[in-house]
Amino acid sequence: MRSASEARTGDAVVQARRHLDLARTQARGGSLERAWQACLDAAAIARTLGDAELLAEAATALSDPSVMWRSAAARQALCLESLAMLGPAAADGGEPQRRREARDLVRTHLEGLSTGWAERIVPAEPVDGADAERRFAVLQTAYLRSIGPAGVSDRLALAYEAIRLGGAAADDHILAWGWHWRADALEQLGLRIDFDRAVDELGAVVERMASPVWSWRAAAIRASIALLEDRVDDVGPLGEAALHAGMRAGVDDAELFDLILRSALARRTHVGLEAVEREVRALIADAPPFARGWLAEILLADGRVGEAVDILHDLARHLDEIPENVHEWLVGHAALAELAIAGGDRETAARLLGLLRPVAHLHATGPSTTPYGGPVALPLARLSAFLGDGESAARYAADALSRAEAMGAPWFAASARALVSPGRGALAPLSAREAEIARLVARGRTNREIATQLFLSERTVEQHVRSTLHKLGLPNRAAVAAWVVERS
């Protein structure tokens, strides 16, 4: 006998399929707008259920070319969202045939609107400057309303329209915003190839514009990509270059974005945490309550668990007050997962699990000018393990590993890999990278030898060793070696 939850899920799937049947009927009768709306209704149900194959079916239900071109922007966006939810193809081919077929069908439909993986932007009729500005103002308003995880597909469609409009009006300012919006959405979907192309297109427009403000934005994106790729030696110089560009351009938020980048780097390397903490404390003094989660992340990285958990207890009372249409919603909830686990707060952990589960296919990102926060599946794996659901934890960890590797994010991939193979990778409370280096220290490797073996800089290895000593309260490398041996 089915449980009540299974019955509700089954009923929802039946309802979605009714929408898709209606869509096909409407399309055959020539009611193209109604047909597409029925597909969107089915897609909304698929998102709620987290059903990737059903979302793919909604994206590909209508194959008539006139339907496809009529809703080109929205259709491309839904195809890309479907690919993100389906996730990367399994390297060993070990995935259900239905998922593999769904991915192939979505790609086929996307190619119908594209040239290979590079989406073709359908040219618009020429537009004069004044009309372009009015139309772009409407797009900007719609974009602001769609910020948040639920609006990622809408933002892709709006980016497409902005790029078309900018090209038609020969307006590089509108073009730049279109490519910037597109990069932001693609990063949240974890589509790295398309994200890189959008960043390259944005860079070409910025170079042509010679705009100081846009030069700052492009520089900030480059710095954030360096952190995404775990090129920690490059983050500092690139961040400084972005800050100087922002200051020259008179960007009010240039210092804030620089602090966000530096705090993310400090949490990863455990270098400079004290200085960053002072700056963050001063900055958030008059900020909304949930901004204190940023400070709690720094305290947790510094090993001050008690102070971080005190902040969590206060934030837990305000979880429902965090607006869903802000960039901080996804990034903030993903970060709070670590705090809930550190504080042993099962109630908050369960609430966070419920909030994040519907967006498991996304990545914790804000604008691409800010640091990438990894696959949402990673905190879901940790929350599931903490709450005793080993089966879900294993599934989310494998998904997080696949998505992090596809995104080219080695630090997050290492964290997920430690969850997939905990017996081999975990040395709590060390991160996956710290544990890897600690094991090599125990084998008598020098920093230079470790750097060569792991394809890291010697400075990065030194930072990880320093962080390990700090976390464990140990005096030297010999003590680290003894600590590792005790746990092997």
C-alpha cells in the first residue's frame, strides 16, 4: 500500500502529464501560447517534485519548429535548466536508461535552437536608442523580480532578450548586462561550458566599451573564477586588481565585494581570518539579522564553534524572514547547514534540508562577481548524514561530486569525495584537502614534494599545513604525523 507522501507524488505526476497532453492538443490546434503555458505548468510541478526526467519532458513536449522559435528564449532556458537537473552523464555509463534518453532528447531540442552547444541568439529587428532604453528598463524590472533559485530559468530567458535587444540597438551597455545575467544563471545551473562562453562574450564587450565600472565587474569575475578553480595563489592579486579597478571607477560596493572574496579565501586557507573578522563585524553592525551568518562562517572556520553556534541559535528564529528573491537566500541557507551540524541542532538541520531539497540540482551562487559556493547537493549530503539518513547522504554526495567535477571546482569535489569514501578521505575536523596533505606529511613528504604530487603551489601547501596545526592545536609536523598514524 502506498504511503500518503507517495500518493501525493503520484497524483502530482499524473497532473503534470495531463498538462503535457493538453499542450500537445493545443499545439495541434494552433493554440501555441496556450500549449507553451501548459508545458510551463508541467515544469512547475516537476520542479516541486525534483523530477528531472519530468522537467525534461516538459522542455521537449512540443517539437513543432514554429512553437520552438515562438518561445525561443524561454525554451532554451527550460532546456538548460533540465540539463542541470539531470546532471552530468555518469562516466561509467551506470545511470538509468530513462535519464540518459531524457538528456539526449533535451540536447537534441537545444541544438534545434542552437549551433552545437553555443546557443544562437535570434536577431531582433533594429531598434532606436530611446526605444531600447525603455524596453531594457522593463527587462531590468523583470530580472530583479526573478532573483532567487526559483527564477533561474526566467533569468536565462531575460538574459537572452537583453542580448537580442543590445545587438539590435548596437548598445554595448545592454549587451554587457545580458551576458552578465546569462553568466550568473549558468553558474547557478552548473553549466560550465556555457558559463565560460558567456564570460568570454562579456569580456569582449567590456574591452570594446572601455567602461571603468564594467572593467571592475569583469575583474571581479576573474578573481571569483580563480577561487572556484582553487587557484588560491592567484586570488589575492586578481582581487586586488578588481578592487583597484573599482576604486578608480568610483564603485561604492567595490570594497564590499573585495571583503566577500577575501573572507571566502580566508575560510578556505585559514590565513587572515582575524583581520577579516574585524572588517565583517564592523560592516554588519547595522545589517539585517541574517547577515550575521557571514560572521558565523568565519568564526566556525577559526575553530570558535561556540560563538558560531550562538549566532546560529539566533538566526534559526529568523529563517522564514530571509526573502526568497535575493541572492543571499541560496548561499545563506547552504552556509547555515554547516552551522547547524556543528551545533548539533537537529531541528534547524531538518528545516534546512526541507528548504534546500527542491533546489538540489543548483549551485550556491550569487552574482558571478562573488565567490562560487559549490553544489547544493553537498550541504544536503552533510545534512542527511547528520540526521541519520545514510542512503540520501550517499546519493547527494555522489551527485555533488559529479556536479563539482563538471563545474571544474576541485575544492568542492574533494569535499564531496571525502563524503563518498569517508573511510579513505576523512580525518575530522580537517577538510578533505587538509586530510590529504596531513597523510602525506605523515609519510615524511616535504611541502615541495607534496606540492609537486598534488599540482599545488608550495605556498598553498604551507597554508594548509598551518591550518591543520591550528585546527588540531599541535605544535609541529611531527605531531601531525603522530596524530594521523593514531587514526589510520
